[in-house]
Amino acid sequence: MARRFYTRLQRQLRQQGWRHTLASLYQRAQYRYRYLRDDVLFDKRYGVETRRIESAYLSQQQSDYLDSAEFYEPSRWRHFSRMLAHLSIQPSDFHFMDIGAGKGRVLMFADRAGFHQITGVELAPQLVETAQRNVQRYRQKTGSAAHFDIRCEDVAHFQVPAGNLLIYLYNPFRGELMQLFLDKLQQAQQGDRLIYVLYRNPACAELFAARRAVQCLVLNNEYGIYQVISTRR
């Protein structure tokens, strides 16, 4: 392994020079550090398994919108906390929902952030079982008193609950299914309730922008933050 690394390093030095090679090595070391800090140590601390990317399960699911679904990839606390910091809200006043909850990592983030009512919606039964097991272990480690609800449910049949909502999306689906989901949020918004969406990796930002009932609060390459407003008069 050391010999292969040394050979690759020599080749990179010849092709790119010292400056680009050192920059590349720094970026690689930074990535490995973040992976260790945000993924490995998180799982080890709480006795859970959330860091492994999964995609094979998609072929086993039944849904009219399966072509719109994306594979599981874990969120990281630094992104989640950065997004949440843009909103001046009291977490205990909101129902937190992760749509496409995967293995439940963000549900645990929500508890750490102070949310009391926490719901995960996930299509794949395999991931739901993993998420439930992870949350159970997390609660044993932390003594959390939050109410966790992890549902195996197709978003196409999802009913938006009442009350103030903070919804988290890590690019769980695209296209027609995202349009349908936005329809549901728009139809559900009425009165004085608050609905915010934290959208990590906003691949469908143009669909949000096309909605008069969806106001963009923040948008960059990493995430978008939106508020769903009522357009009824």
C-alpha cells in the first residue's frame, strides 16, 4: 500500500507539480478528517450505523415514482446546524420531519437541536428497520425524552400534519414526485401556521423557485431554505 501511494505521488508530482500536489493532498486529508469526525465518530459515540451509503435497496421497492427516488447518503451535523442557524425559531414549537429519513441520522440531529416531536418518513422497509434500531440505541445512550415516529410510507401517499413544521430534505427525490410533494405542502398551508423546508443539496431548486407559495430565504450550492406561505385570499 505504501509503495502504491509513493508511486502515485511521484506520478502526480511529475504531472501537476508541487503546488497542485500539496493542495490535492490537503483536500484529501481534510476529507478523511471530516469523514472520521462526522461519520465514524458519530456512529461510534451512539452505537449506531448511519455512515454507509446504500443504493441496492431501491430496486426492491414498489412505487409509481421510483424513478424519481435517490439513494441513501448520510447528512452531516455541520451542514444541518448551519442550515438551522438561519432560522430564528424555538425548536419545541415545531414538529420536525425528515422526508426520506434513511437510517435516522437526522432524526438524532433534531433531538440534539432541541426538537421534541420528531418524525421520519422513509419508503424502504430495510432502512426503516435500521433507523428504528439506531434511534433505540441512541435513546439508550442519551436518555432522550423526544417523541420519535419513524414511518414506512410512500411520499406519494403522505399527508401533511397540522401545526408548525420544519421539514428536512436531503435530495430524496426529484421530478414528478418533488412536484407532488410541493403540491401537498402548498395545499396544507393555511392560517398562521409556519412551514419551513431545509433542503440539502438542492437539485430541484428550480421547482421551488417556480412556486409562488414557496419563498426562498437562503440558496447556495450546499443547501436551500424555504418558507411555504399561503396564497389564498
